[in-house]
Amino acid sequence: MYYIYAYLRLDGTPYYIGKGRGKRAYKPHIRKRSRRIGLPSPDRIKILDYFEKEEDAFNEEMRLIKHYGRKDKGNGILRNLTWGGEGGSQYLTEEEAREAKSKTDKRYKELNKEKISEYGRRYRELNKEKGHEYAKKYNELNKEKKREQNRKWREENKERKAEYRRANKEKTSEYNKKYRELNKEKISEYNKKWREENIEKRREYDKKYRESNKE
């Protein structure tokens, strides 16, 4: 046999609604979510109804909590920290659950910025080979997508790139020189392949160049 019980204030209004069996209503709440719920004197513990089926008890518990409302949600008088029902689901809707999770994740990240940053740095150092392999595999599977993203970024950041180059001429020149030295074969192979695939484009370019430099 299951029952629904209420803890009452001195004025007779309920401040907590629960579902139980046996002596559940008369025992202190030790669950984490219910830690703030104080146990009143026996004369302020009221058994509201009895049920043969636990499902019916859950339904009545949820109905009463919704009816009286929750103080933590700003819509009622109960100190319940969940909407009741099987598992004590804390959220009435999926949207509410997603919103709460998002806020919790954001708060955790704000409070643990240095810890998260340090963990990420250590993970990358310990998994360099794994990271390179994953990046290589990802790039191979997403060549077209990455090219499109890079093209779009270059178009949207032309001025930004030009400004950076003007402000960092020596640094950029040194970087390019070092890159060319370290990647001679790769650059040579790329240029050769480009010339083979763009013969018509090259001829058109050469023609325009000769026309503009006749003098």
C-alpha cells in the first residue's frame, strides 16, 4: 500500500508533498535533493490518500506538487526540489531540463577555466600522435568542406589579413621563408600538379601579362 503525505506549516499550509509506504513519512529525508526539507512534529504530518498501485501514487504526487507549486521555481509554496513521480525527475519539461543543464555546464566552465585549460594541455601532450592521426583522417574525409570553409574565411577576412601582413612584414617574411625551406619537395610537387591541371588558365594569364607589358 502506497500513500501521499504532506508536511504542514504551523498555519496548516503544506510545505512538502511526498510519496511513500510504511514509515517513510515519519523518517528524516537524507536524499541530497531533499536535504533542506525539515521533518515536522508528528501532528503536522498528514497522510492525504492511499493507493494500491505505485503508479497512481506517483501521479497524485505530481498533480499536488504542480497544484501547490514550488518555491525554487517561484510559482508556489512547496519546498520540493523536483516535480515528483518515478525517479523524482527535477524538471517538468525537456526544455527546462536542457536549459538547466546548459546553465550548469556554463557555470562549471567559468569556475574551472584554469583546470580545464590545464587538462586540455596535458591531454594534447600525452596524445600527440593520436591527435595528429585524428586530424589527418578528419582532413581526408572533409577536404571539400574544409576548402569551402577556408575560401569563405579568406573572403570575409581580406582586410584583416592585409592589415596583419602590413603590421608584421618581417615576421611573415621569416615564417614564409622557413616554411619554404622545410617544404621544398611538397611545394614543388604541388606547383607541378597545379600547372598540369591548369594549362588553359596559365595560357590565359600569360596572354594577359604579355598584352599589358608590350612596352
